[in-house]
Amino acid sequence: MSGPFSALVLAAGEGTRMRSSRPKALQEICGRPLALWPVHAALAAGASGVLVVQSPARPLEGLLPAGASAVVQERPDGTGGAVRAAAGQLDLALPLVVLCGDAPLVSAAVIAELIAAHAQAGASATVLTAELDDPSGYGRVIRDSSGALARIVETKQPGDADVAELEIREVNAGAYVFDPEALCAVLPALAGANAQGELYLTDAIALLRERGGRIAALRSTDWQVVLGVNDRLQLARVRAICQAQINEQHLRAGVDIVDPSATYIDVDVEIAADATIAPGTRLLAGTRVGERAQVGPQVTAIASEIGPDARVRMAWVENARIGAGAQVGPFAYLRPQTVLGERAKAGTFVEIKASEIGADAKVPHLSYIGDATIGERANLGAATVTANYDGFSKHRTTVGPDVRAGVDTTFVAPVEVGAGAFTGAGSVITHDVPPGALAVARARQQNITGYAKRRKERAADGAPPAHTRPPITPDL
Ligand code: UD1
Ligand code: CA
């Protein structure tokens, strides 16, 4: 166990390389803004507090978890400037972990290791490094003849590093532990004497060493921890790694993910053991899946709850609750505030909005149900539709338990159908139906006998068929 520490996350950069109108700190990775990944990692590692440096637009306002707070860097004058902006609010009594807000793969475990290495070395600064096959864009680690870390050289702009330095494949991960007092003492000495004219935090390393400080390095064997996100390509790559890690955690916890490479699960999603997630499925925004549920293929579930033993196939489910043992799809659309009771069914080509479907009730085929309460065990025949909107406002349909709606029933809301009632196929129900009644609301059928024969005879006489209307004469 490492001792107490506090953390600082640098997330005030402009992120110009993203070419996005959205602040870089808010680019999303598996349902969490980029800059919040290191914040959560630091908290999970046991940080007593996390201070986040953000830009003057304050993009992280209201998004920080408990234990984190923000400070504004007025001008984006470099990572050194970001630390300067936070200096007044640092806890000088605790080792300070500094993380880049654009490096989401630095885990709680790595942070704990870094803290331990720092304490063990009695260092002024400890730097996390790793070797990359393609180190371009990263700060390179320069070691002295004894192998100790001497300084970090930047490579962003031509002129920052020389040819020999560019050959070095050991890079700075952008994760450090500092003795905060020593760090604050060298901050005023940082100068923008580089190709970018920025204040580089990495220059603090050489300055600390010049002043007799001890610099330690923790070289990670996992090259992925250093990966930073500066452009869209890196965003996509790092996102894929984060997703693979999330899927791996669920697999280890007993979730059957049939094809992890085709399954997208947000970081805040909960899935019980023995659930099966079939390919093409996206579980997003805090969705929860119960044990033995079968979800997918091709399901998108957003901020929804899928109960135990439920089966959801080819569906879009948003802010909805699916009860235990319920069945959804294939080809269903459950919109916000839909609640499917236990063992209920929303079948094929069915759209449901703001409605409760009672336990064991069924909406099996080709239906739109909006603003309705459907009682337990009710069965709505194919193409049952609620006419819930009169062009001005929405109205509710209430269908009692055990109701049987014939195919192609239209409920014109507001309307109430009593328990155990029936509707005839093709009925347009505009009035309440008492419990146990049969409501038939359609034109009566008329059979015109001998019609076909007479039609044929008229055609033989050269007369138009009986059903042909005379041409409409314009009324002048
Ligand atoms: C930085 C390191 C580099 C390291 C790499 C790891 C410096 C000078 N270089 O380079 O050695 O290999 O990270 O990913 O530190 N930021 C601010 N305010 C600013 C500028 C940046 O808060 O004025 C934040 C950014 O939002 C970002 C982080 O600091 O989250 C790193 O800045 P960035 O410009 O991306 O540095 P790199 O060029 O990636
Ligand atoms: Ca970066």
C-alpha cells in the first residue's frame, strides 16, 4: 500500500489537433469524457483529492465526481503553465501525482505503483515511462551514463529535439509523482525557450535534478499505458483499447460476450454473471443487465434496465425498463418511460413510448403503443395502435387486465377498456368499453350476391363495369 497522495490532472489544453468544435476534455471514450478517465483512476488509486486544470470555457463544470474539483488556467501556455495555475491550491504536505487529461489508459494500479516507486526512491520526481515502437510526438526520456533519468526532451515541433534524441524509443507517459514543494520551487524557472514557446512541465525534471533533487523513473512493461489522445486517430485507437479492457472485465466476471470485438459497453454499465451479449450490441449510459438475460444481436440499450432472464433481440431501447423474463424484438423500439412488466412481450415491428405493459401482457406484432397503461395478461392483436395525439395534446389509453384486442384495433385516446373486455378486429375504439364487453366498431360487411357474373355480362354488352363512376363534370 502506498501512503496518502493528492492528484492534479492537466486538461486545459486547446486540443487543436482534434479538429473539433467540442473541447478535447469532453471527447467521449466508452461513455466517459476523456479528461475524467485519469480523474477516476486517481480516485480509484486512493487520491485524497483530485484537482483538474480546465480551460476558461470550464467544460468540466458539473461533470466532476465527488472528490474532484477544478481550477482554471486562463491562458493555454503549456503543461508547465497548467501546473502554475494550480500551484496555489496544492496540498504541499502530500506527494502530488500529476496526470495528463488526455491519457486515459493510466490505471489506478499504475498510479499506485508510481507512488510506491516514488516513496521507495525518496525522489523529488518520479516519471512513468514506456518504450514505443513509434514514439513520434512524445517527449523522449534522456538517461545519463549511469542510466538515471536526466531530462525529458520534447519533440512536438522540429527544433525541440536533435536527431539522436529522436531515435530514443523510451517516452514520457505524462504521469508523474512530485514532491510538491520542490516542484513549486522550480515552477518560476520554467521558460518558454522552445519551438512552441510554451512552458513545458517536463523541463521541471532537469531543473529539479540541477538543484540536487533525485529523479526516479518507473518503466512500464505495458506500452499501452502511455498512449495519449491528440487527434481523432489516437482517439479511435485508445477507445478500442478501453473497450477491450471493459469487455475483458465483464468476461472475467462471468458475462458471456460472444464476440468482444463487436460489442460496445460503456464504462458505467453493469452486467450480471451469466448474461449473454450477442454481437452488434451496444450497452450505453449506465444500462443494467440482469443475470441470464440474453441481449443481442444488434441491440442498442441506453440508460435502460434489462431484467434477469429477459430476451432482447434487434432492438433500440432508450430510458426503458424491461422486466424479468420479458421478450423484446426482433425489430422493436422502446422509447423513454417504457416499462415492460415481468414476462411481458414487445414483439416484431413494435414501438412503445411512455407506457406500462403489465406482467404477462403481449404486444406481439406491428403496433404503436404510446401513453398507455396495459393491464396484466392483456393481449393486443397485430397492428393494435393507440391514437394518442389529437394534434394538440397527448391522451392516455388505459387497457385493463386480460383484455383481448382484435387485430388492427385503434384506441382513440383518451379511452378506457375494462378488465377482460374484447375488441373486434378492425375496430376504432372511441368510447370506453365496460369490463367483460365485446366492442365492435367497424362498418358492417355487405355481400352482394351474383356480382361477378353481372359484371362480366355488362362488359360483353360494351357497357362500363357497374362500379365505374361517371366522369365528374366540373361545376362552372
Ligand atoms: C505531453 C508531454 C510529453 C509526453 C506526452 C504524453 C509536455 C511538455 N509534454 O506532450 O513529454 O510524452 O504529454 O502524452 O508536458 N494542457 C494544459 N494546459 C496547457 C497545455 C496542455 O492543461 O496549456 C494539458 C492538455 O489538456 C493535455 C496535457 O496537458 O491533457 C498534455 O498536453 P499536450 O499538449 O497534449 O502535450 P503533449 O504534446 O501530448
Ligand atoms: Ca497529449
